[in-house]
Amino acid sequence: MSAPQIATSAGEICLAPLRRHAILAGESDLDRSRCRSSPKSAILTIISLHLGIAGLQALYQVSKAFYGLKEHLQKSHFNINKRLSDFVVCPDMFRSQLGKYNALISGGFALNFFGLDHWKVPNLDIFIEAGTHAVDFTNYIQKDEGYDTSTEGNSNDETVPERLILVNSTRPGIKLRVICTNGPPIYTILSSAYTTACVNLITWNKAYSVFPRQTLIHHKSYPLKPMDDGFGSALREYSKQGWTTRDMVWPELPENQVRIIGGKRRVGDSSSLVISLDTSSVQSALTPDYVIEHAQFEVFAEQSNISLRFNRVPQSQDSHIRVHQLKSPALRYGYTASEPWRAYVAKKLQRWAWIELYKLKPAERPEQFAHGIPDLPHLSLPEEFRMPESWDYADDRLPLWYLEWEQMPENNESRFILR
């Protein structure tokens, strides 16, 4: 069966051929009763059983005849509360806490959310910035959800984020893994991803797959780090969700194969798959969506030698994510950026913070700026300095500046294009 061509906001994509036909034989009695009660429901059920999430998401945008598929998907594939119920008693409250503390879900749970095959995932990985947010969120999990700290040890490697393992005696085999990050959680997710299949995340109100074409349509995974024991541990976990060695696209492939994933990207761009979740009973977060959706990075492919124990294969194409934290006195929130974007926006943020300092009375400024504020390339403020309520942050300007930067010829030529 040939794969239909469907136009989406991300451009022309080719839906994966219908696969795993045996799923039909595993329909539940409830599914069969729905099919008997409504011909339309029968069609939607059969379609949803065959197409992956990316295909289903694209299909209902093609014709009004398929628009009912969106509501059907919200109740079935996209029902995040149903998935979370394996881990928490009250998913709505849990998601409200995610938004309150700017925490993100990633790892195997996020990958499984986007997959057609609903594997039993025993771990829920929650990324949250270390400090009061992590402490308060963990207290909520222990008090309201009945979890206790596990005796499972953490890594002694200081470069690895602290990971707190929480278990619940009423949920045997289930673990909540709270990863305490040094900086924005999205930075840790991007910088620590072993493969492109790992770059999926869920916020309180949306789910993002950053490499949907490779991950969801072609079921392929591009390595983003050198092979080591940590990489092997991640592969061991993902193999339990149907990701095997044969799904890896190895770096010794020709350059034009690796370049497919290369370029300047951001979470939530036109090459990402973004799914809005039902938030009818969830308390809205104060942090705007554009904070996550303008977490920017670059996928870089470069020639390197591949070490195969006793010999080395020269001139292979090694891909990895280049990402930096983007912080400024002019920003309320923390972001991520590639070096070109960071260099561009830093000048604007520097000038913005410089103006805001001059708007303060000399006595209200940090002591070193009481008699004037030099226009330095890197303006930093003391940690103990607290911005007054009158401080005007520039976060809402960031999407506009990014669009301005993205449309510059040198950046437009290297933008990520789905193939």
C-alpha cells in the first residue's frame, strides 16, 4: 500500500505505511461495541488503530470529513490523564503542579505518548530546576500521592544532574524519577539526549516531539552522543518500548544522510509535532508557552573518527546537539540558544537591561552602578539584587526578535527542512 501525501503546517510529509495489522485482532470489547453503535465511530477507531500519531494528526487537517478524528484522538491517544493514572491518583492536580513549578516530563513516558504502541512504561521522568521548586514539588508527590524516597543510589558524578527516585508501595514496579537540573529543565533534556528519539517532552498543557519525522514516521533514531555506558543504559530502557539496534542510523553513513536532522531548530517550530492537551480541569501556569517553544538549539554534524575498540573508522559524520543556556537580567525566564542566536539576541538584551537600570534611582541600583552604568558587552548583576516590581522584562519580545533573526539570509539558508 502506498503512503498518501498529506500537507501539514510542517510541509509535505509522507505518512508511514499501515503497520502492525495484528492490532485489529486485539480490539477490546468496548472498541467493538463502539463500532457497532456508530458507523462513524467504527471508521475512526479503525483509522486510529492503523496510523501513528503523526499520521493521525495530519489526517484531520486534510478534510472536514476527518475533523471528528481530532475529538476522537483527544479521548483516546491524546488522553494524557489516562496515561498518568498509572503513576498518580489525581492527574489534573499533578499537571497543575507541573505548570506551577515549570517541570517537564520526558524520557520513555513522553516517547510512548506519541507512539501507536502503548507499551507499559514503569518510569516517569520529571525534569525540574534544583532549589525550592524541586523541594516543593517533591513534597507534594510525597504528601499527596503517597510516594517515598527509594534507597536506590544516585550517581557520584557531579556532571550528572541529581536524580531522586520515588516509589509507592501501592504501585509495585512504578518509579517517579525527579531529575533536578542546574538551569532550565529543557536545557538538560536537550543537552543530555542520547538520540533523536529521546527529544520528546510534555508540559502541563502540550506535548512536543522535536524529531517527529524520524521518530514517529520512519521509526529511526539518530545518535547524538558518543557511545558509553550511559548511552547503553538508555538504549536498554528504550528497547523495552520497541526500539532496537536495527532502528539506529549509525554515524558512518554518508554526510547527506546525517544532514537530514541538522540545522538550527527550536522546540515548537514547524518541524516539531505539537499536541495541545485537554486542560479543562488543570490550573493554568503563569509561564507562557513561548518560553518552551523558543528553546532554541542547533543539530550539528561534523566529521570524526569512530572508535571501534581496536581500530578507528575515519571521516564519519557525527551528529550532536549544540545548546547553551540563555540568561539575562532582561529576561524573567531561562531559555536555551545556539551560539549564533545567543550572540545576536545578547546585544538586544544587554541594551534592554542597561535602560532598565537607568530607570531606577541611583540608590535603588546595585552599589557598583550607583554613579553610572557602563555599556558593557556582558552586563551582570549581583545575585542578591532583586528586580523591583517596576522592572520591565523583555520575554515577550523574544519571539519577535527570533523571527527577525531567523529571516536573515545567513540563517534562512541553514534552517531545518523536512525531507
